[in-house]
Amino acid sequence: MDQQPQNTTEEALNAKFEARIAAGETIEPKDWMPERYRTQLIRMMSQHAHSEVVGMLPEGNWITRAPSLKREMVLISKVQDEAGHGLYIYCGTETLGVDRAELVDQLLSGRAKYSSIFNYPTLTWADMGVIGWFVDGAAIVNQTVLAKASYGPYARAMIRICKEENFHKKQGYEIIATLAKGTPEQKAMAQGAVNRWWWPSLMMLGPSDTNSPNTAELMRWRVKRKTNDELRQRFIDLTVPQADAVGLTLPDPDLKFNPETQHYDFGAINWDEFWQVVKGNGPCNRERLQARRDAHENGRWVREAAEAYAAKHSSPAQSAA
Amino acid sequence: MLGHRLSEWCGHGPILEEDIALANIALDLIGQATLFLKLAGETEGKGRSEDALAYFRDAIDYRNVELVEMPNGDYAYTMVRQFLFDVFSYHMLEQLQKSTNPALAGIAAKGFKEVRYHVRHSSEWVVRMGDGTEESHTRAQKALDDLWRLTAEMFQADDIDREMAAEGIGPDIAAIEPKWRAVVDDVMKRATLTIPNDPPAMTGGRKGRHTEYLGHMLSEMQIVARSYPGAEW
């Protein structure tokens, strides 16, 4: 009986929350929200932030080998943007009452996930183009929808990030277009990268709707606005004509336009591969996580030095005490 | 060279904010290098672009001081190296803005604005590391001890420098040293670090006699460009 008033309050708050969601209102950090909404958002936002940070590694791998000064600068800027996105989304996640150190710890301990795509190796310069074109292209498809998500800080972050991602996609496609009209070796390099990244990029948009346990709830709360399969179809429909335009072939013999559905039909995705990568058995899972752990460990004394200095040079009253 | 070295940190910095800061500084430095190399190619008049000068010269033909080609080491090493160079660059570009060559003066004016921020960033880190924890102090002191011997090369004017200074095109490099030293002394004092008494190392970077590190750095940087001669990127 003692519990009843509290439950009633909780139920009332919950009903009010669901009504706000249904009315299309934006939820802000100080608003009441169900615990499950909060934890789902923390999960999604922190995964997104981790993906930005881990995503710096495959491209960072080619910065020192970029073939011209301009390309080197553009690549540094892009990786820098990713660091900025990571920081921005970590800050957004902190509005849900969790701090960045804890989120980073979840990543480094292997408890938190990040996008499976970054566990693939970057083997040629053309990979820098394809990552921009496919990976940022797929991210844009996803994030454009997330920009209308119900949680205000996340939606606003997505609007800002999407602008930069559009630029990333353009520069990636431009790298590929340049290679495709270059020497036969360059064109082969571009085609090879397309062949390696196409399927992982499709998988990046998440498991099929029939196998995505979180989707229904997230859709109802308008945390997600489209299902993974809808996003994937949109990405494919956008990308096929772009590949045609530069004379490159997407590695799927079943890929063809269906006049009835007005979409491209495509072949079966190898979900075994996806789950293998998610479980940690992808080509670079260990290396990526180790690189982040090393950066964190090697940076520990630097962060401690900054803290120690700040403590020594804080207000004189504090120092005297 | 230094911008390229800094770019090696990308994704591996001690904190995300520093990844962003180092990428910024790397971009400024590579941007400055690009403008200087472009102007050098145009002045030479043999049709060599900035990329031809960056990617198709061997180490022996590079003319940078050795300090900037040294490997990154730990973050103390990177920041001490950066600081020692930033302060030099600040004073050099400040003077070069007055060059009688308008193209050089223009590049210097742009670079000078950027380097003012670089000095602030690296000097604050040197102070924090020097006056931070026992470990950070030890690391920063070790970096200073290792790198100090390479700083004299920055101020060693050769015949070309003297000719350029006489014509008002370039600054009097030797005259920069006391200004540089005053700033360095001040920051090292705040950082509680001790400037070593070691004599200058025998350096020859500006004559093309580099450390062994440069060849490895260039072999990585030039691999793609050189593997596909004539290709456009």
C-alpha cells in the first residue's frame, strides 16, 4: 500500500511523457523521462561517440601516406572533425547524467560497442575515398533521420554533425572520382576498395528489422525514426547511381532497379560476418581497441599533470588551506 | 616536417581535446609549408609544384633543421619540441612579414597569426608538464635535455641567409636568438625545468645532412606519390 502513491506518480509521469512523445514534442535534459528511455539513449549516443573516436583510426592510418599536400590536409581535417563529433556527442550524453570518463571506460573495457565498420582494415589510398563515400554516406542517411529524434541534445548534435558529414562524403566521392578517371592502376585501386567496403557498409546500418530487438521501442519513442532496413534501402538507392556515374561496379550481381517498388533490389547480406565482427572477431577489433587503450594509458600521466598543475595553481585561499 | 610529425598523433593523443588541437596545429604548419613550397617552385621557375618539392625530393635535398624531424617520442617530447620551434617560428615570421618580397611577407603574415596560438598552446603544456607531477616533470626535463642540443641550428645563418638579410628579403636569423632565449627562459622558469649546459650537437639539416629519422619519415610520406609516377590524386 505504501508503494501506491509513488507508483501512481510514476504512472502519471509516464503517461505525460508518452503523450508528449506522441505529440511530437522534444524532450530536454531536465524533463522527466522513463529510466529505460534514458538508458537506451545513453547506449545509442555513447555508441555513436565511440564510433566517431574509433573511426579516427582506420583513416588516421593513411594520413602520413596521403599522396599530396592537399589530400593530407583534407584527411587531417576529416579525422579532426571526427574527434570533434566524438567530443560533442560525449557532451550530449553527459546531459543524461553519465560522465565521459565512465563512457570511455565502457569502451576500453569492451562493454560498449562501436560501429562494426571500423573493424575493417584500410589497405590502400582508395579506402580513404570509399570510407567517405560509403561510410559517411551511410552515416548521413542514418543521422539525417536522427536529427529529428525526440531527445533535444541528440537531435541538435545530429544537425550540426550532418553538415560536416556531407562534406566528408563529398571529399570521399571526389577521391574516388579522381582515381576512377586516373591511370588503370588507380582505377583498379578504386574498384578494389569498393569491392571490399560495399558489404560491410550495408551491414553498418544495423541488423535486419526481423533481428533488431530494440527497434520497435525506439521507434515509438522517436529515438529512431526509420528501421534499419529502410535506411539501408535508402543508402543503396542513393549510392547505385553514384557508382554508375564514375564507372565503378558494386560487387552484387543481384543489384538491379525494380520498377514496381521504385527501389533497387539487392543480394543477401552475410549476417554471419556481421555478427562475427560485432562479437569481436573482425579483422581489426583487437587492434582498434588496443590503440584506444594505448592512447588512454600513455596519456594518463599527461592528464594527471594537467590536474596536478590546476590544483597547485587554483585560488590562493585553497592553496593555503 | 613538423606538421607531418604532429599528424602522426591523430587518433592517439592523451585526450580528445588534444587530438583536435594537434590536428589544428598540423594543418596550420602543413598549410604554411605548402605556401612556402609553392613560392619556392615558382621562384625556381623549373615547373616544380609544391607537391613535386614535397614528394619527389630525397632526404638529402631537404633543408629543414633537424629539430623538426625528430620522432614524436612521448607527449612531453612532442610538446617541448613544439615549443622550442614555435617560439623560433614566432620571431622568424614576425620579422619575415617585413620582407621586401611581398609574396613572402604575405605568407609570413598569415603564418604569424597562427603561430601566436601555437606558442600559447605548447608553452602552457610545457609549464603544466614541468610543474605538474613528478613523472611529468621527469619526462619534460628528459625531453628538454635531449632536444636542447638541436636548437642552435635554428640560428646558424649561412651565406644565403646573410645575403637575404642584406637585401631585406629574409630576417637576420642570428638576431632572433636572444628574443627566443628570453621567452624560453621565462617559460622554463615557470615550468621549473632546467636548461642544460650541453654544447650544440653537430647538425647539418640545412645543408641536407640530416638525422637518420628523416629518410624513414619521407619513405612513408612519399610511398604512394612515388609508386604511381605521373598520377593525379
